[in-house]
Amino acid sequence: MEEHLKQLMQQLGHAINDTLSGSLEIKGVIAEIKREGFDALLVLEATIGFRPKDDDEESPAGDHSFSEQDWSFLKALKISDPPEE
């Protein structure tokens, strides 16, 4: 895999981790779990795929569309829709 793409993937992983780590809502729930006498361990797995972009693609999602649940998840991670071109 191209080195630059590897670096971008690593940056994306750090950005997702930082977003989750900085979430006041997540911190609050974990604190409540600890107050209840439990340790909390949060492990998430994200699968991120990449493919070369076709020059004639009209939308950033290509042939795929996102459901409301997809957008809600991305919004929770503070990821918004790409700007209109």
C-alpha cells in the first residue's frame, strides 16, 4: 500500500480515537460505570475501506448511500457530510 495512504489511515485512526476519548458523554457513562464499582474497557473495531475514485463519480459515496443510522453514527463521531462540490 502506498506510504502516504498508510499515513492517512493512521491519522484517521488517531482522529477517531481522539474524538471518542474526548467525548464528554462517553467519559460520563464510563465514570458512572466506575461509580457502580466496575472497571470499564472500551474496545471498538472500525473497518475502513479504500478504493481508487472513478473520475466520473457524481457523489462522494459512489454507488452507495448512507442510511439515517449511518449518518447518526458518523455525527456521533463528529464526522459530517463532505461539502458539496
